[in-house]
Amino acid sequence: MKIDLLIADYFDKQHAVDLGYLLNSYAEDPMGGGTSLPARIVENIAVELARLPHAFSVICYVDGTPAGLANCFEGFSTYQCKPLVNIHDLVVVKEFRGLGISQLLLRKIEETASKKGC
């Protein structure tokens, strides 16, 4: 089994499709409300995130199949007087749970945050 993590390129068509799929998977799960997202959101989430210079997403693939997602936003900590990262969505598709993907996503976020001086 091959697990890959990457920072999504919102302009990459496959990443955009996978981001929409993963976010919708979260919405359909009981933890996400149990209801599918409207098609306009699934189809346009990458376009809208690309407009936000403070947004980044981490996608996890297992053997080339989208398995996990973290949508993050940079902010600022006044108490630390430096940037911070807010994890807004953390998704692991049901059939890939139990593989440690959430921990891998968190490590990739931490690595990315560190590079940004957070």
C-alpha cells in the first residue's frame, strides 16, 4: 500500500475533483451532517479556495485513490505575535479509516505550518 500526501494545487483539475469528492464524503458522513453537498460547491470549492491566499489543503492518496483531506487557513496569533494555521476540515474516507491517515495529515500540516513560521 502506497500512501502519498501533498499540498493541493487548486488549479490542477484532478486535485480540484478530488478535493470536491473528499469534502462531499465528509458531508455525507454522519459527522459531517449526513447530507451531500450541492453540486455547485463540489464543483467550485477549489476555484473558491484558490482565491484565498491564506488557504491551503492537504490531500492524501492511498494507491492513487483520494483518501483524506485537510483544509487549512492561515491566521494570526496575537498572543504569540506570529502566524498560525487553523484546521477547518479534517476528512478520512470511511474505507481508509484505521490506517493512521489523520495523523499523517496532521504531520504534513505541522510541517507546512513550520515552514510558514507558524
